[in-house]
Amino acid sequence: MLGMGPSELIVILILALVIFGPKRLPEIAKSIGKAIGELKKASQDMQSAVQKDLVEPITAIGDTVKLEDTKEGSKADDPH
């Protein structure tokens, strides 16, 4: 996790406890968890959109070009 060791995490947790208090700390942790979940979902949605809108059409074009190259190769072999 960003190169932090256990001692750094403990210091951060103690500071958060002192700053926000024991009552608000669970609320903050829950909010952070939700935000991370939403970021992951948005990232997955973005990857799906890129896959659908960019990668798949490029792959289809590449397959078409390969198919046409194969057809042209068989025509070159045909003496007629």
C-alpha cells in the first residue's frame, strides 16, 4: 500500500483517532470504503467502454485485413 509499513499505518490510525475521535472514525472509514468501491466500479466501467469502443473494432479491422490478405494470396496462386 504505497510503500507504507505497519508502523506508519499505526501512526496514521492514532492520528485519525485523535483528530476525528472514536465516534466519527467508523463513519469516515465507511465513507472511504464506499469511495474506493465507487472508484473501482468507475475504473471497470471505463475499461469496458474502451474495450467495446476501441479494442474490439480495431481487432475486427485486423481480422478483416487478414482475411483479405488470405484471399489475395489465393488469387495470386491462381493462374487465371
